[in-house]
Amino acid sequence: MFRRLYDWVINLSRSPHAIWALAAVSFAESSFFPVPPDVLLLPMALARPDRALLYAGVCTVSSVVGGLLGYAIGYLLYDSIGQWLISAYGYGDSVEAFRQAYAQYGEWIILIKGVTPIPYKLVTITSGFAGYDLMWFTILSLITRGARFYILAGLLHRFGNPIRQFVEEHFGVVLGVLAFFVVAGFVAVKYVF
């Protein structure tokens, strides 16, 4: 099933709609959607290493704009939508500790969590809920999300063809490692905060 999905995304990368799909997923992931944009970014960049840096730019900008929606949800609608979203992901008990950590380490939380597999929507919604400075939130989001996507895209741009061959030969192992990091991110948030 996942192999068919991978092949579908590889074919999607040749479509004129590929960038729009990548932007939509990246935007939504920063505020409410559970699937990270890496699911599209990786195969698209593997299929077209020459466009990997463009894809990183699309992910970065749309992720930050989506993060502003997450911030607005936390700032304006936390008692209704924000609290529901965070509880739906199983982090309802963590929000108060997370919010208190913002008082002392806000910029470090945004910078570190923006590059980890920890769901970024938790950072965006809680940033709004905690009333973190919007300008600094935006600047730090650009830095951390840009770093995450451009490092990955840079590697795929430079080593795309050998990486693609490796992924296609060892698809199950690669999928298992990616799944491990996603699950580890969710578990880390649950037990760290």
C-alpha cells in the first residue's frame, strides 16, 4: 500500500498540481493536519532533484503561513477549536506545562521543535495561546522551518539519484525509520511536556 502511495507521489511530482498539493499539505500541517509535508517533499525531491530547493521554499513559506493560522487558533479560539485540536492529538495534559515553558524559553522552544518530528501545530497553537510575540514567532518559524526543509532538500538536490535508488531498493526499511521518527516525536511531546 505504501509503495503504491510512494509511486503515486513520484508521478504527482511531474504534474503541474504538485507544488499546490505540497503547499496545501505544508500549510495544513502547521495548524491542524496530522500528516507532515515530508511525505510529499521527499518523493517529489527524489523524483526531481533539480527542483528540490524550490520545493523547500514552497514548504517553508506555506508552513509559516499555516503556522500563523495555528497561532490565530491558539490566540483567538483556544477555548473552542485550539483546545479541541490539541486534545484530539492527545496533548491536552501537556499544554499548560508547554505554555509555562514559553515564559522562560519561548524562542528556544520554537527553534528546536520546528526542526524535530514533534508536531509543529502544537507549537503554533500554544504560541498563540501563550501570547508569544507574533513578530518573533514569525521570524523564528521562518528560521526553523526553513532550516528543516532546506537541509533536507539540499541533501536531496545534491545526492538525489543515489538516495532514490537506495529508497527504492530498501523501501520497507526507509518507511520503518520514518515511521519511527514520527512516532518518537509524538511520544516525546507526551512525556517531555
